[in-house]
Amino acid sequence: MTSASLSEGSGAEAVILHPGKEKAIRNRHHWIFSGAVRRFPDFEDGSLLPVRDAKGGFLGCGYFNRCSSIVGRMITFDETPPDEALEDAVRRAIALRTRALGDSTDAYRVINGEGDGIPGLIVDRYGNVLVLQVSTLGIERLKPVILDLLERLISPETIIEKSNLPSRKEEGMAPFEGLLRGRPADMVEIRENGLRFQVNLAASQKTGFYLDQRENRVLARSLAPGRRVMNAFCYTGGFTVAVWAGGAESVASIDISGPAVELARSNVALNGFENRDNIFTVGDVFEVLRERDLTEYDLIILDPPAFAKRKSEVVSACRGYKDIHRIVFQKCPAASVVLTFSCSYFVDDKLFRQVVFQAAGEAGRRVRILGRHRQAADHPVNIFHPESDYLKGLLLYVD
């Protein structure tokens, strides 16, 4: 799709909504569900179309795909041409990161989907490399325009795509990974708050690094002086390096992925902490915690991958969250601090707190909440679209 065809969205025949179904859009919510649409024009899935209420009032433009239960996603909520709205959203997203991040960090999220007004698109920056995740057919068709904007406004050396998302199946698209622009880049080194990390872009979870935990790594660093730390679900060692930088006495790092643990070991060495009291373990975290004496650790970090990627998985996810917390609460020493997270969108704050409460009760321990924590500022949540709020963390004190 070219910039010219992008501009044609506002002039095409419109999608007409049922009476009363325009309220969410007037409140600047990006999603349109299939049941809200009274009439579609003749169109190709993934196309940009104007949207009107039942009386013909203009609501804005969005892209549509009849294969998806979320049949439409809004790009504009007024008369602004879609190409202008898209460029403005990208410019505003870049400006926000420029203000929020200092020179000591060169890895961050540039575009956070609905949080930046561009549903279906994630763009992460790792130094001079941009990594895209495209979750919708509409963004797939807009990708040439988006790539041109990113090259013009950021000038990266490389743009790659890592779109291995379950949502693509509902959109009628297969997973995709590959080089989009520039030269290949499988491994890059990044800086985060003065610390160095190697990121394997070719074989990694998400886009390569848990950028959303940046501010929580700063928190862990502040908690670390003199503590014996267990970093469960350590992945490539983000929290491990952070607590060493903060003055930890010892650190045990556990993950089920052998390659992730090896990269964690490399990142520890990259920052000069390889000769400290490090223990690296490859194994199922649940089993390792059941078998290990946890009285050795007084700061325990739990940052598991999403236990519930679908709404149907919430019950089993809650069992997992309760199990891991019960094990920790039963075995950790008095005056321990536990920094715990859930990145499962379908397990909300209230449910996550309830699960932790149940685990504490079953373990017979008194647990207090010292703080609540969210994703980093480069992962903004659109106040009109709360569905983009997914990461929740609790800082706990265990008597």
C-alpha cells in the first residue's frame, strides 16, 4: 500500500455502525467488534475505511478485517487524513521517548500499539536496530508506509520483523520473521542505565529483551545492597545484572532455557561481575524452588512469562501463580523481600493480588505489600484504551 492509497481511506464508502455502537469510538477507543457493524461496503480485508454512526455522522477512519472478532481498529477519530494521522502518531511516539529516556539507555519501545495510537504495531529499538511486531492485517498492508516513516524519522541501520504472535492466525496471517530493511543483525549490544547487555535478536522471546521491566530493574538495583538474591525466570539476566550493580552479596539465576541462561552468564561477565558469587541453573523453576533451600535468599524476584495468553487459560494460570508464590512463602526466611510480576493481560490486578493473598494464607505467612509497579514509561497505556495495561508487579515483605 502506498501513501496515496493510505490517503484514500477517508474518501471510500463507509462502514456503518448499529445505533448506540458509536459511543466507544467517540470515547476514542480503537476497537470495533463485529457485532457493532450494521453494514460493510465492498472492500478487501485489511483496507482503510471511513466509519459512520447509524445517522451518517463521521467518526474517523480505521482498517478492517472480517476474519477477526475485532473487525476494525481506528487510526483517526476526526477528519485528519490517515496518512497525516499515522505520521503524527509516529512523531509523537518518538518525542515521548526522547523526553523520557536519557543518554545512558539506547534500547526502548518506540511504538506501543494502541498506547501510541497505532493499533497492531509494536516497534522496539536496540541501538541502531529496529524490531517490528505486526499483529494485524491492516498494519501488514500499511507496513511499507510505516517502514518509510521509521527510516526517515529514526534512520536505523537495520529493520527486522519478529511477528510470532497468536493473534496473526485470527487475522489470516502466518507467523513471520525476517529482515525488512538494511543489513542483517542477529546479535546486538545495548545500554540500559549504564549497564551493558547482549541481545540475541535471532532467537529470543518477544522482540529480544524485556524492555518493559527497565524501571523495575532500577527498583531491584536499589533493593540489592548486601542481599542474597534469587532471580527466578531469569531469561537473559536483566535483573541479575541489575542487582549485582546494586551491590548484591550473591545471586542465583534460574531459567528453563539453556541458551537464555548462557546469555545471562555472558551479560554478567560483560558487566564485570563474573567472579562474584553466581549460581546459574537450567531447569523448571517450579521444581528447582521445591528442591532448593530458600533460606539462603532474602530477595527473591519472580518474573515469569505470561501464564495466560488466552482468556481460556486464566484458571490454570492462577494455579501456577499461586503455586509458585506458596512455595516461596513457605520456604523463604523472615524479613524477605519478594518482587513479583504477572505479564498476563487476562490476570488483572485484583485477581493477581487475590492469588498472592491465597498463597500467603496457605503458606501461613504474614505478607505485606510495600509497592505496586507497572511497565516502563516507554510502554504507555492509552487512557481511552485500558486493554494495553498488562504488566503488574508487587513488592512484598514476608515476616
